[in-house]
Amino acid sequence: MTEKWLVGVDLGGTTTKLAFINTDGEILYKWEIPTDNCEKGKNITKHIAESIELQLAKLDKKIEMMTGIGMGAPGPVNYEAGMLYNTPNLAWEDNYPLKDMMERQTLLPTVIENDANCAALGEMWKGAGEGYNNLVCVTLGTGVGGGVIANGEIIQGVMGAAGEIGHVTSIPNGGAPCNCGKTGCLETIASATGIVRIVTEKFTNGNLQSGKLLNTFQREGKITAKDVFDCARTGDAAALAVVEEVAFHLGMALANIANTLNPDKIIIGGGVSRAGDILVNKVEEYFGKYAFPRVKKSTEISVATLGNDAGVIGAAWLAKNRNR
Ligand SMILES: [Zn+2]
């Protein structure tokens, strides 16, 4: 039997990641194209189709060896209808028929899913969750994404909005405004943007009086989440206080989620997770404080291992297992 390949697509607001992946989940080729949001995004699926064709031609491979496409998209997905409810980061209109558009352009069966859910499936297949089928994945990037897998299946929810861990309320009264329209969401604290906001507010309010974090801010005129962790590692008191605040809210939210689901693992991914032990050890401390004893004993916190590849690998998993 000839080898079959899968196409994994991770559609982002500015960049789309693509990969050819074998049925064992190994990436054979990966590349990126810009996401073209002009004219209400009418070229997006066309460009993806053309790019896949071009790559196949380059590799002297035929479309016939492709089993299908799996695709992660940045928004809540109607999995059955293959439709995106809405996409705040893309130019498409609401209820966009993404599956149909992709199938029309590529002539390959396509399955679509929310991007954070794809990342969770990727970690389950080939990453930190390999060998487990009860997982909660939380992605700490520009925002905070989440994916929940129970018995090997993504929990979709009635309107495709399950697993929105970023919008767990951390500050009940007040807190910073969130992109979702609420205030005080976990995303306003535990994302890269949230961490920068916390420091900037301290600086503006005169609560950042001395130390490395202040010096960095004054020298650069701005601060990044990485700066905060770098300063914390040198023992800077202000930076450590920010890490403490982030870890408290994240650890408590994850404990509450674990008290509901008791997963095998909670996997922390995204750019902020690269902070490593300085963040994760503190999150574990607060997780332990707020988790139900049996949950604390049995649910492990791990750092994601696939980085930016989790999305395309999880999408390919869908193409392998969910294409009908
Ligand atoms: Zn929110």
C-alpha cells in the first residue's frame, strides 16, 4: 500500500501554518503563508489550496496520496456543520462555511476545529499528553486559549465555546476589560498581554519604585512578558510579585477546572510557558492549595512539548480520525 499523508493547517490572523504529516503524526514538511484578510478574506482558502498544490508539485507528489485536511481556526466552530460562528481575528463574516470552501478549493475532505482544541489534540497525539486521553490544555500566548479532552474526545459545548479557560473570571468585581466584553478574565492576567498590562499599570501608578524591572522599563520605554520572567530569575522583588500574582490566578483557575474534570494532565503551552520553572513551580504551588485532595494527587501539571507545531499536528489527527 502506498503511503498516505495528511495535511494539517493552523489558520491564524496574520500567518497560516501548513504541514504534510504522516499517519504516525510525524511532520514531513512544514511551511507558512501570510493570511490575506483583504476583501472580507475571500482569498484565504484559495491561497491555502494553491499553496498545498505548489508544495506537492515541488515534492513531486500527487494529491491522491493525501487522505484529507484538518484545520484549526481562531474562533468557535460548529463542528457538525463545518462552520465558523465568528472570527474576531479574521475578516470573514459570521457563520462562515469554512469546511465547504476548503473542500471546494482543494477537492480534499476537510475537517475543521477551533485552534486551541487542535493544539490540545496535537499534545495528546505526539506531545506532553501522549498516552493519555483526559487532558486540559491551556495556551498562554497573546491571549489565553483552552482545550478540554475527555475520553479522547474534544468537549465542544452546545455552541462550540467549551474550554474557554481564558474567560474564567479571576477578578469578580472590576479587573481589566477583556476582548470578550467582560472584565477580570484570566486572559487579562495570565497572557503575555496581561502580564505587560500588570507591569505597565504598576509603573503608571508609581508602584514600581526600584529594581531591575523598573530599570528595564525606563531603558526600553516598554516591557515584555519575557523581561518580567528574566528579572524574576535574578530575584527582582517587583518581577517576583508579578509572577506571584499571575501564578495565583492561573493556579486557582486550573485547580477549579481540575476539581471539575480530574484530568490525567493539565498541559501549559504558548509563549508564556517558555518561562519554565519560575512560573510553573509557583502555579503548581497554588494548584496544590486549591485542588481537591484526590485531584491534587492524581492530576499532573506539565509543560507542552510541541511548541508552534501542536496546532498542525492536532489538525492532522482530525484529518486522520474524523474525516467522513
Ligand atoms: Zn474574557
